[in-house]
Amino acid sequence: MNVPRGTLWQRVFGARDRQRPGWQRFWAGVGIAATAAYTAKVLINLFGPSLPYSMAACPGDSPEAKEFLEFLSTVTNAPVRKAKFHLLTNGPEFYPAELAAIRAAAHNINMEFYTWQPGRVSDAFLDALVERARAGVRVRILVDAIGSYGTPRRMFQPLLDAGGQMFWYHPLRWNTWQFANNRSHRKLIVIDSRVAFAGGAGISDRWMEATPGDPRWRDSMFQIEGEAICGLLSIFAENWLEASGAILSDPQQFAASPATGDHQSLVVQSTPAGGGTTARILFQALLKSARKSIDITTPYFLPSHSARGALMEAARERGVKVRIIVAGPHIDHPMVRRVSRHSSRHLLRAGAEIYEFQPSMIHAKLMVIDNLWCVFGSTNFDHRSFALNDELNVATLNPELAQRMMSDFAQDLNNSKKLTLEMLAPRGPLGVLELAGGSLLERES
């Protein structure tokens, strides 16, 4: 095939395009320009310069020092609030608890999820929500348009007919293309300012039961009571305004949360701004504070250069025991598993331990520092979560919850395979490319 010469337009479309009406050529040109602009934006987001997040010192002499708590509150813009937390492990435990709380709702139900897929779990939630909406409860649902791509809006029609509301977050439209790479990755339920749930799981059968070739996913959700609910409601209100145009202002929404629990906590609202997020600040500061142990569970492990450096410094220079559980052979994005080997090799050389979960896809996002600080929420240990998504994290100075989380960690560890440098050695051209890809995605400044 001969490539026509001449103008760029002719080389791209061929000489015949000159016969097309001028308005067609104009709008085709607009489409090309818009595609090029968005492609450039995506590439800059993924591979452009990023903040190094250097941290010279850690305020206070230990992670439990008052000065350190005040420091974290200041740099993450998260007020210190007291709360009570209950860890719910896996779908058969957390879905019934969430449904029971929904069925007991008296005034308001607010839900925000990245993933909401049709199935038996979705049907159970929608049935409960429709019943509450018919009883006069204000039901608001926010679903990410990309995370739940393929989920039809008509699935929510019975809820809409009953008086509930449902909006997509950043739907793909001609006038919203510039936001297409910014997703709400949050998983959140707030009911009557009385009880809330947050963690890593969406609404889907995959968290409840096995399907052919895909064992039930391993995940964690947390039931929350107390003052921290104010912070969670604030996070929902932000995205609700952006999606619906309405300010959340029902009087019952802001009834004082019961003074339940005495554990100090921070609800960290993370949204891309200025090239970085508060989630990234929170994680970097806690890694720097560790004196004894860092235990992380994350499905996707693609740390930035500075995050990887903080883990290596903790293990090699301060003697901190660093253990990381990541997704293994059942990972839903196999390429992530392969390109993560670049960072994993560096960490293994520094003395860290990395394990791959074997029975199923592990989707929990958890971190425990020195058996004192607990972090849970929606943030993966990768660039998308740290720099591009709207995320939610709760950090609490809570030895009792840490003990419970470490019990789950020990069980997950028993179901995981420890990685070695020999296992991660590059083999053939594909192995070299995987390490190169990991280096590129590391996002060095």
C-alpha cells in the first residue's frame, strides 16, 4: 500500500479525504486533537515527574508519641477523632453486617463504591435499599463509572422508583474526558451518623462465593462507630457534590455521632492535588516512624522510588522487620505481578520479606506499624492509588485492633509463599522487559 505524501492530513487520511465535506474534516480534526491531548495527559500522569516525599526526621521519639499524632493530623489535614472499630474478615462476615445495618437505617443511607456488579450480592443490597427507601429513608448511592463499567443503570431503577438516588462518578462524556483518569476508588457506607463501613471490598459476588476458575476473594472491611463517622461523611459529601451537584445538607445527616470508643483515629481524605495526595504523606510518615515492625497487605505492589526507599531504610538501617503480603497466582491483573518484581528484588536485598497469597485473589489494603498503628481503607501500594485516585484511609493508634489485624495477617502468611531472589531473577527477554517496566512504573523523580 502506497502512503500518500503531502500534508500531515493527507498522510494520515489519504488523498480521498480531500473530497469529504469541510465540516467532516473539521470535526475529525477536533477528535484527533482531543485524543492527542488526552493521551499526552495520561502519559504525563503515569510517567511525568513526581514528588520525592523526602522526610528528614519523625516527630516524637516513637509512633505512639503525642507529638507524632499531632504531626500526622496536621500534615494530612485530618482532625483527631475517637472511634470504635470492628474488623470483618471476608464477604460471608462483612456483607451480612452491612445489610443488617442498612435494614436498621432510620434516616439516611450513603454508599460510595468503585465496584458494583450485578449478581446475588447486588440483588440483596438493592432489595434492602428499596425497602428502606419506601419507608422514607433517604438513600444515596455513588458508583464509579469506570470501576463498574458494564453495570447498567437500569439495575438501580427499582431504587430510583422508590425515591432513592444514584449517580455515576466521572461518567465518560464528551465534556468530562479530562477527568477520565481520576476515579473514586473509595468503598464506604455511612448510615444515620451512627455506623459506617470502610475497607477494600465492593459490591460483587466475587467477595461472597467462588466462581469457576476464581476462588472467593480475600478482603477486609471495618465497622466504625463514634466521632470518626463525621470524617467519613465529609468524604462522601465531597464526591456527592461533584457527581450530583447537591450539597449534602439533611439535618439528620449531621446528628452528633455517639461518643463511642476511645481510640484516637484520623480519617484521611485523599484526592489528587499538586502532584501528590495525603494518602502518600500518611504512608510515608508511618513507614518513617516504624521502630520494630511494618506489616503490609496489598494486592498490587508497585511502590514509588521514595516509598521503596523508606521500606529499605527501615529494614536495612533501623532493623525493622518488614513483611509484605501481595497477590499471587490468582491476581486479576497478572502484568502487575510481573512488573512488581523490580521493586521486590531491591527490598529482598535490603532484608524485607515478601509473600504471595496462594488460595485466591487477596484484595485487602492493610498496614500495621509496630503493633500500634493500624491503617485500612481503599489505597493500594501503587502510583494510581497514591497520585490519581480519590481514596479513603483510616489510621488509628489502636493496639487492640492491631492484635486482631495481626491475627489475620498470620493466617494469610500461612497461606502464602515466600519469595526469594532466585524466584524473581529475570529469565529471557520477557524477564528483562518486566524489570524495565517495573523500573519505569516506579516513578523516580
